[in-house]
Amino acid sequence: MKRKGRTSPRRNPTRNQPTPTKSAEEYELTTKRRGELSELAFVFKAASLGFHVSKPYGDSERYDFILDAGPRLWRIQIKSTTTLMCGLYRINAHRRTNHGVVPYQPTEVDFLIAHVIPEDAWFILPIALIQHRTSVLFPPRRHPQQRALFAPYREAWHLLRMP
């Protein structure tokens, strides 16, 4: 029997109120909805910057969108996050198979675009840059830039305009 909306007996230390917990199914639905909303936000952002965006039929491809940048078409994978880990936002830069997780490869995807939802920030990463990683960490806006490997890719939409 599934239990929905239950509350953990643990207390939230910042508010001294019960911390709600979610079942794996509820968490997955929330994560899926968040991803769908980030995909819609990407289409709006890219179109407002003058790109043409197409969505492949079905969901069998490794990429979420085709971005028409004039002389070039790019395969785009969208990821989103609200999760802070050690002061950095974390995204999963992989896909799942029966054998575990597999990083995206340049033969499958051209760019991974990460949406940091709390800041409405976009990181534009060439897939060749992260092809051996299964997760990537991004700095918040007020983070010391010298420690942040991927800080230069924040709002780097110009990378998509290059031939």
C-alpha cells in the first residue's frame, strides 16, 4: 500500500516544523515536472535570443532539442537543478542504462545546457568538455570564480552561434 504525503518525525532545524518526505514515485514525478518546466524555459530563452528550436518526435533520442543556429544545427540535452552540494549546484550529466549510468558522448549530443532554477541561470557546455563526467557542479552567482571550473560557461550562448 502506497502512502502519500506522509510527514517524517524529523524536525526542520531552521523552522522547528516537521520535514515532509516524499516517496520515490512522488520525488520522480517532481523531478520530471521540474525538467519539463526547464525545457519550456529553454525554448523561450533560446527563441528570445533568435535561435530556432525543434523538438524531435518521441523521446528515443539522446538529445532533447535541435537548435538551429543558422549555418549549424546543434543537438541539445537539457538538465536542471535546484540541488546545492558543498555550495555548488549539481546536475547529472549522464543517461541511465541497464548497466548503470553512462556519460553523454559527442556522437550523441553537441551541448549539455544546464538550468540552475533558483538563479534562472543557464550554463552552455560543449559535450566534449564533460564527456567523461557523470555529474557537473556549477557555482552560484556570488561564488568565488577562481574555484569554479564551469563559471565561464554561465550564459555562454555565444558558443551556439559559432560555426
